[in-house]
Amino acid sequence: MGELGENINNLTIANKSEDIVNPWHVSSASDKGVDYDKLIQRFGCSKIDSKLIDRFESLTGKRIHHLLRRGIFYSHRDLHNILNLYEQEKPFYLYTGRGPSSQSLHLGHLIPFIFTKWLQDTFDVPLVIQLTDDEKFLWKDIKIEEANKLAFENAKDIIACGFKEDKTFIFSDLDFIRLCPEFYRNIVKIQKCVTYNQVKGIFGFTESDVIGKISFPAVQAAPALSSSFPFIFSNLKSCNKVPCLIPCAIDQDPYFRMTRDVAPKLNCCKPSLIHATFFPALQGAGSKMSASEVNSAIFLTDTPKQIKNKINKYAFSGGQTTVEEHRAKGGDCTVDVAYQYLTFFLEDDEKLETIRKAYSSGEMLTGELKKILFETLQPLILEHQERRSKITDEEVKLFMTPRLLNFKFG
Amino acid sequence: MGELGENINNLTIANKSEDIVNPWHVSSASDKGVDYDKLIQRFGCSKIDSKLIDRFESLTGKRIHHLLRRGIFYSHRDLHNILNLYEQEKPFYLYTGRGPSSQSLHLGHLIPFIFTKWLQDTFDVPLVIQLTDDEKFLWKDIKIEEANKLAFENAKDIIACGFKEDKTFIFSDLDFIRLCPEFYRNIVKIQKCVTYNQVKGIFGFTESDVIGKISFPAVQAAPALSSSFPFIFSNLKSCNKVPCLIPCAIDQDPYFRMTRDVAPKLNCCKPSLIHATFFPALQGAGSKMSASEVNSAIFLTDTPKQIKNKINKYAFSGGQTTVEEHRAKGGDCTVDVAYQYLTFFLEDDEKLETIRKAYSSGEMLTGELKKILFETLQPLILEHQERRSKITDEEVKLFMTPRLLNFKFG
């Protein structure tokens, strides 16, 4: 039985005591958030272990990214394949994306892009970024033109992450359909290989779902086939069979389980994946961060004052109720949101460990921990805003123009 | 309850004693072929009566086409709306299409095009013709490039029917997606309005069907929205709300029942329809004409000799088993395929009536009737072949280029 078969069963038998994780819904059975180890078992992917990390470091000759060494990117599918290609100096590419939401992204949205930029810098390979404006339109009460516009605005925030112009192609589905005949043809080819029964099993669709949702997974699958981008790979001999690595949050895995099942049928390579855990809401891992709930997240448009206030007021604390009790018992870093956020954004391991010890022992108070966090985030977001403000519409159009990308191996 | 709701029930309760009629399967419960009156009731459309025909004739000042006066185009939806627009000199357009099949079309494929050409000549309005190469790929064991090529070849046969170049736009789905962003956006908009439950009820899809099939009906619905063709209607004030009339065989009605349900939700006009009965196979109304069964149909590539032989050898006869019996009892025109074919292709009413009387009374023998048929079809098909042979690839490309069409009313 293929991957698809296994996962249909795995998801169908999910019961009340299990977390629900799919691209549109994440809810955990416990207050502590999603059980990521159980998720690996259910999805049938592999944990990233120290051996894999060692290989990564020795091959690239570079210290591994903190999001990887801290277990935030924690799971994978066939990552060894990509490392083999890198070792053999054979071509591959990176593929990530986002569903354009509100005009402003929040901190959590940055995580896959920060990590993808590091992968691009490390591997020196092309990257394609899909903006699913069609998905946004299908799932939300929004006009199609508005969804398309959001994609363009979101592209500015993505570009501000520092991607290399000569190695990065950004596209909105609604526009790309028109720009590249191969993209739509791959979508239809994928739609010919997947039944309603299969998407029902993988994504939990019901008979009341609209046919646009039911057929959408093929749109997110198509960029994992290099033949969707003939202009990028036209310099290569076997441009239809360039493998890709997809960095994404683990809730996107269902799309690519499906893709991995379909790819060999279309004589294409199975994509490899590297999965991240979720970025917690200010209110804690058990609650949901939402673009429509301004106080659940720190946005990339927030002012230094807003950042400070949100963290002080809303960040769930793992500290004790009184100073005396805190000094005696210490804080709980495993649930403290300020500490969690630092694991994502404070690169210095030594400093993070010092903070962890001080907070756990009660030496450091919640207010002090929160201060470290907002002083870390304020400059980071200010710099992002500065970079973003300098990005012109012309620059966005350049990133979104189908063109030959710079390729190291071939 | 809307049209869609009613029809879901109508189709779901179809039982063994009822004909099955949908875009991919036509089979009748009786040997005499489909019961067209029952079909009208089940589908909820209206019979074309003498009053409607009279109005048609008096408005256009033209004798009605023989396919209409002989009840071959026999049913409609909101045809009065179109006649009202014509009367008020307000704009509308025609929309028809075909699923590109084998390289050669057969006689039955010509019927909607012959009638559509007459409608175009009579009303002097633009016409769009959809070639569903994507559907062909999804339903058949064929490569996507091959389906796209067939569409181009089929376009030559369609153009050979005599459509006016300045009023006709022909497109293949796979190409048009790329040529016109509005087309794909309309597809996605329609896909947002229709649930799996609805297409299951209308088309009989099951959970084992691939998601490409399940979402396809939106592709055939989209050309019924004038906003899919901004380049045709850009001269008009309300170019997004130009109504259309769809001439088609009755098995295509399910697509447009769905379209009529969706259109108002997208602030578009419900399309009007005019339905034809089916063109019978040589073996009779109870059997199926198939492009893959060479002896079931007369193809537009057949030689005069092949036409003669096929008719003499395969055309189901309503005559008696011996000459003596035939002279005594006469032939049965209601089942005789040669006579049926003449009702489609012999324009002269008087001559047809003379033949009917002579054959029914036994005065005319089957061989004589068949001779009249092949002598009618041979020049018709030869002329088609001559016209087709003169159509260049450049001419096809011109018909398939999005452009402003010539419009009488505006």
C-alpha cells in the first residue's frame, strides 16, 4: 500500500483524544498543544535526528540553523535524497508558499521564510514561492480581485526576508495559470490521478464542500513538479525531473503526501519535505493565532510600543502567581510564550540557555523575560519594516516574472 | 427550491425503466430509443411548440430551419428571453462546443454546428465555440498534448461548416486558460458555488471519480458567462451581463442546469438553451454511434463509395423481409435509419413527404430509399471535404485568436 493509502486510514481513525492537524484546522487534544511525536507517527514521516543534522553540517560546512538545531524544524520526508544530490552536485530546488491573508503578516508567517532563506543561502539553489490567492478566494468570504491583490502585497513581505532576486520566482496562482501553460496542464494531470475518495481521506472534505475546494489540492501539488517551471530549468538536461525540497509547517504535509503519491505516476520526482512545528499564539500553544484577532499575534506592521504592550499584556506566562512563589518554584519554560518566542528568534544559544536557567530557577521574573523578548523583536521588526518600505512594485513584478534562474549545479 | 434542487431529485430517482441521459452516457430503456417527452419532464425544460415557432418566424422574417420545424431541435429553456432581446435589438450571443474526439467527426457531430450556423446567420450575433480538450484528457486514455492537437484539428471541420470569421471565436480550454485571465477566474468562481453533493446529483459522479472530473462542469459552464470574453464584448456598456443561447444535444443539458443555478449568484444572466434529439447510429436509435466503431457512423472523411457501402450494408431498415411483404405492408419510417437521416439532411419538405408516403405504402423499396440517402449525403460530404481541405492553419489560428467580434446590437 502506498503512502496515500496508509494516510487515508491514519486520518480516518483520528478520534477525540487525537490532535486535528490539516491545512485549515489545527486543534490539540491537550492544553499543552499538539503532540508532535504522535503526529510524525500518524503522518508517517521521520523525525530529524542528530545523525541527520551532523550530515547536514558536515556536507554544507556550515553551522546548522537554530530553527533546526532547536527542533522547530523537526520532521522530514526523504531529506537524505536532497543531501545526496547536494553531495553529488546535482540540481534540486526549493518550494514553499503561503495563502495570502490579511494585508499584514504576523511573526509566525515569517518562520518558514526565514528558514527557507537560510536553505537558499546554504544550498545556493533556485526557490519558487507559491501565493495561493485562489485558495484564499475559495475558503474565505472575499472577492477574487481582492485575493489577487493580497498576494501581491504579501510578496513584498516575503521579498523583505532577503531572498536572492536571481534565484527566486514568486507567483500567484491566478496570474501564473495565465503565464505558463505547463502549470495548468500539470494541475489537470494531477487532478486525473486523485479521486474524491482520496482527498476525502487526506483532507477530510465532505459532500457539502464546493468542488473548487475538492480540486484545489492539485494546485498546491503542481509546483512540486519541476515541469511546471520550464523557464527556470530550461538550461538543464532533464528539466522535467528536478527534485524539490519543501520547507513548510507540518499542517501542510497532507498536500505533499498526496503529491508524493501522484508524482511517480506522472514520471516526476517525489518531493522531499522538512516540517516545522507551529508558532504559538501569544495566549499559548493551546490557543490559535489568527490574523483576524489582533491581540493573538505580533504583526509585522506593529510599532515598538504595540509589540511591548502586546507581550506584556497577552503573552501567556509560565511564571508563578506571586514574586515570592516564583522565586521559590521558578517559571515553566515549556509553556511560557515569551520563552518559546525567544527559541524562534534569539539566535545566540548561550544567551538562550542562560535565560532558561535563570527563569526556571526563579532568578529571572516574567517581566524581565518579557523585556528580553520585546527588545529582541522590536529591532527585528523595525528592520523588516524598513526593508519592506523600500521594495517597489517594479521589484515585486521582477520577482514575479517567469525567467531563467541562476543555478549552481546542472 | 431552485432548478438545481429539483433536478438532483429527478436524476436520483431514475430507475431501470427510465432512459439514462448524461454527457457521458446515453442509453434507452426501450429499443425505440430515448423517450424525449419523458426527458423534458424529468429535466424540467419546455417543448418547442407551434406558437414559439410562429413567433420565431414572424420576428426573423425567415422560414424556420428544417431541424427546428421537424422537431429535431425540440426542447428549450427560456428561448422567449432570446427572442425578446432580438425583438428589442438588444445584444446576446451564441455558445456551443464539442469534446474533441478522433481526428474525424461523424455526421451526428455536424448537427449542432449546422443549426448554430443558421442561428448565427439569422440573428447576426457573435458565437463562441468551446473545444473541451481538458475533458477529453480527463475522461479518456490520451496524452494532454494529443487532446490539445485534436481540438485544433476538429476546429477545421467546424470552420468548414461556414461560420463567419468576424463573428466567431473558437477556443480550446487548455489554450484559453492561458489567453484570458477572466475565463479561469470565472471557472474558480463557479467552483465556489457548486458542492460535490450537487454535481453528484446532476452528473451521477461517485466517490471513485477523479477530482478533475468532479470539478470539470465549471469549465463547461464558464463560457455561458459573457464576462469570460471581455475582448468580444468590450464595446458594450454592460459587457458582463450579455445573455447567451446555447444550441446543444439534450445530453448536455445537465451542465447548463447547473450553470443556470449558479449564474444569478455571480450577478450574471441565466443562459437560454435549445436542445436537439440524438442523431441515430446506422444500426438504429437503440444502438450507440461511436467514433471508435467505424461502421456505426458515416464519417466526414468517408469516400462516396464508403458512404454507399455503409448505408447499404449497415443502415437499419424499417422495411419488410421480402419484397412481396414490403409491397403489401409498407416500411416503418419511425425506425428506418435511412429515412431518419433524410429528416436531418434533406431540406426539401415536399420531397421528404413524398418519400415518406411511398416508403410507408410499400411503393418504395428499402434499396431505393437508401439510394436517395447516399445520393444526398455524398455531395454534402464531398463539399465539406473540399471546404475543409482549403482551411489553413493560419485561418484556424485567426478563429482562435481572442479579438473584438462584429456585433449588430449594443
